[in-house]
Amino acid sequence: MSIEPDHGERISLPDARIPSGPLSGKWQKHKNTVALVSPGNRQKFKVIVVGTGLAGAAAAATLGELGYQVESFCIQDSPRRAHSVAAQGGINAAKNYRNDCDSIYRLFYETIKGGDFRAREANVYRLAEISTSIIDHCVALGVPFAREYGGMLANRSFGGVQVSRTFYARGATGQQLLLAAYSALNRQLALGTVSIHPRTEILDIVIIEGHAKGVIARDLVSGKISSYSADAVVLATGGYGNIYYLSTNGRGSNATAIWRAYKRGAAFANPCFTQIHPTCIPVSGDYQSKLTLMSESLRNDGRIWVPSKKGEQRSPSSIPEVDRDYFLERLYPAYGNLVPRDIASRAIKRICDEGYGVGPGGLGVYLDFSDTIRKKGIDYLKERYGNLFDIYKEITGENAYITPMRIYPAVHYVMGGLWVDYHLMSTIPGLFVIGEANFSDHGANRLGASALMQGLADGFFILPNTICDYLAKVGPWKISPDRTEFKSLEKEVMKRCKNLLERKGKKTASHFHKQLGKILWDKCGMVRNGPGLREALAQILELKEQFDKEIIVGGAEEGINQSLEYALRVADYFELAELMCRDALAREESCGCHFREEYQTPDGEGIRNDKDYAHVALWFYRGKTNNPLLVKEPLVYEEIQFAARSYK
């Protein structure tokens, strides 16, 4: 099989359905002209929402409040355990409470710039526009945002910006926002507009006459495979960062739902755009299966440095200022420690590769709060970040108020995902994708505190105002899950499970996942290059063959079988990993998190190629024996101009 993208077959570019007219009026124009479902008719429609994190819980709650029938699917035992709780630092909104010249336009522009001019203009402007409503809505739901002495909501700064627009609840903002969305969902559960299936995983999407009309699910407790039908399906299943094995994602986070949708006809966009977060606790041993994030918000009050001399053996407190290199402040004086994540991560990697790193293996740098403690005291830090310091001490045994934290980059978030139009609908009619599961708002790099913003914007405000257009135009189909399309797909899913259970190898899914993750981290991680990506593709295909022959999956189809769950997900990871490397190989430029070593300046900054690569890469599945097809959506900017992305 060739490793080059297949351009032989032609698939027309799907319509992004972006309203015409001025950028600032597109969202209002959409709402003025979209087809509606009247309140009396909404109960005739059923919508499946897969995922109960911020985006999924918000969407299910809002659609239920509007009067639709909603069926919600939760892979955990409770929506409260969704990975959204791990988003610690805050949520962006252009409220301009600090009177520091913030605005909707500035948030929009900085998001486009932060994504290295690889995001769709209209979607990003809408996100910035809606951001102000999210905060008001969350306050009404009871989110305990931090406040200034006079009662005004407090703000802090995040990477890639020079204003304070991030609202926060100590170091547990994601948790507090999820509890608010969960409470809204619970209200609808009590009213009966929403029903929920906990401990249930979606293993396939049912397509009828070209439309998404249901899902195939496995009960993770009983093992039963069942079909569920609906008038539309919404995927809010998060990202695929766990493909790297070691990441900051919860272990249950996976790619199966969106990958199944891809194999049913949904385009996958920009799969190689995976974000590395600079502020994570370094790896401590081979026994680890997960890494822990220390919020980017800590970079407001902590300074990042390494010793100026290689092989420094003194404790950090014994190293005088003259022997310290505050390298982010030196390299990027305008933004200092608050440069965007991709830039900070590569700078940390580079300084460690040069031999200046600290800690085991030299894979770490110091995040030091001593200056802030001297100026403002420990209580100031405890009030803003106390739980983060507690987490760090519990994991490392070190007191970061006394000894600087050690941090190193780790896989955190993905900007790639299923392609969606302005309505958040995929290339499969009736299949909507929200939150991190879609590609739409972050380009080649996500700015900190924007994930919570997108998840809540999609769930609370955008999807409810776009899905109605599809439902109104197609009408209720009243499809039975007993139809042949459902039953045949159930059998296919059962066969997939049975095939894995029949393997009689000696190696576990974890063994193969760890090897796959290392290939991706080394060759499609913080830095990539053409030869390395070609090697990775060959190694992935070889490893997949070993997986097919040597995997062992214990247990049975019935009952709880986490080995089977895991093996199913790893099988999908192999195919997704191949697509990620193909996408990285096809994009011959450096942009945001996608850093091709062949395309960089002498001082190590990425070289973007707007002439040839100012596009969204859409990949279409063409069967097991054919290479995926690449289609390009041009990125046309009406309000802004392409510019060098500099934070110096």
C-alpha cells in the first residue's frame, strides 16, 4: 500500500454553509434565516447525544429544555466523571472587565493567530461573539467564579494574549463548569425530556439513506450490544490524545465513536494537529499510563528557568540569579512565560535536548514561584492555585511553595477531529459533532482556556440553533431500531468483538498501545520530519500486523470486560495513527503544533506556507485496500490578513 494520499478519485468539497455578509453579522444572519421547529413539534423529534462532558451535557440539557426527546450516552458511571473536570485554569470570554482594551475582535484575532492562521474565520468569530453569553449563563447556573473584592468576576491571563480575559474558579474551573452543566442535565432527567445510558460505549453509527439515524452501543456492565434510533446523532466524545499512550487525558477518553463515523463517510479534518502542553509533571517511570497537567494559569505567577550551566548539581534554591536562564523571557520578551503552548513546549524540549534540563534524565525545567511569594506571599498562591500545589505534592512528594515545580511537555489536546460545517454538521447529514471531537475552532494550536469556551458554546448556544434547520427540513422519520440496517450492523460489531476474543496470542493491548504511542511521540509528536513520518507509517503497519496475530484478550463477550473495551479502542488507534502520519506528511510546512523540522528559521521558529497550505485537510475513507482521499477546504480570510506569527 502506498503511503501517499490518493488523489485519483474525486470527491467534491462539502459546503461549509457559512452565511454571506460581514463577519460580525454572520451568526445573527444565520439565526434570522435558519429553518425552525415550532415548540409544539419538537417532541416529535428524538436526538441522540453521545458524551456527557461539557459539550455533551450542555447540548443534552439545552435540547431537552427546548422540548426535544433526548437520549444521552455516558461512558462513565456518571457525567461528573467526564474528562472536562481536568480543565483547570479557566475559560475565556471577551468581557473586558479589566478595561485593558479587550474586545470580541481581539479574542477572535488572537485565537486565529494562536492557531497559526489555520482556523476557519467565521467559526472563530462566532465563538468569540458567544463567549460573553457563556459567562452570564454559567453564573446563572451557579458556577462559583473567583471574584474581586468589590464583587466583580476576577480575570487572569493565559498564553498567547496580552489582556486578562480568563475567568476561573481556583484551579478547578473545569470541574465547576461540569457540575453546572450536570445540574442542568439533571433537571431534564427529572423532567423526563432526557434519558441517560451510563456505562455505555458507542461502537458504530447507523446510516440510513445517507443520513445518520442511530448508533450501536455496548453496555459495559452486561456486555449487551443494542441499537438506538433517532432523527439526528450528536457526537461529543472528546479528543484522541490517548493515542499517544501517555497523555493528560483520562484513561477512558478514546477515538472509537468519531473513527467509526469516519469509516461510515464522515470526513476527518487535520488529524495531525495534536497539542503538546508545556506545563505537565514529567514522566517518572515506565509504569505510568497517564500524565498529570499543571494548569497553564500557573505561568501567570511562576517563572520558567534552567541552570545556565550543563550538569548543574546544586539545588534550585542554591543557584543564584546570575546562573539561571529564564529562557522564555529571553527568547520571547513581549510575552515571556505566557507564550502559546506549542512555542513554550518546543522551547522546553530544545533546552532539554541541549543538555540544560533538570531532574531524572534531564527531562524537566523549573517552574518557580519564589518571586511571587516574596512579593505577594504564600496565601496569594493558595487562594488562586492551592489545589494544584496539593496535586503536585501528592504525586511528587515535593512542596512547590519551597522547591520549584519540575515540568515537561505532554500530549494534551487535539485540534483535529471530524470536519463540520458552520452548522456543526459533518459530511454525513444528521451527524453533528461538537467540542473537541470536531476540528472547527482552533486551527493548528489551541490557546489556553479556549477548550471550555468552545465546549459550552457548542452545547449551550450553537448546536440548539443549528440542528433545528436539519430537523425542520427532513422531518421526523420514526425509524425503528429493528430495521435491517441496525441488525446487520449489530452483527458486524459482535463479529468485531468475537474476532478479538478468539485471538490466542500472548501480548496485551497495553503492550501494543505503548509501542504505538512511542512511535507517534518520537516521529509525529512535538517535531516531525518527512523521513521520520515515512518510517512511522511503516512501523505502524508492521506493529498492526503483530497486533492482529499476537494480541490476547481475556474474558467473554458477556459481562464486564475491560480488556475487550481496551483492545477495540487500540485497534482503532492503529488506523487513526496511520491517518495522522499521512496528514503530517502531506502538510509540507510548519504551523502551530505541526512543526516539520525541514521548515524552520535559523533560530528554530516554524516557516508557514500560506500559498500552498492555507487549507483544512479533509480525509475521506475509501476502504481497507485504498488510501484515504485528501480534499482541501481553502481558508479565505475576509477580515484579517495572513501575518508572521511572532511573540517576540
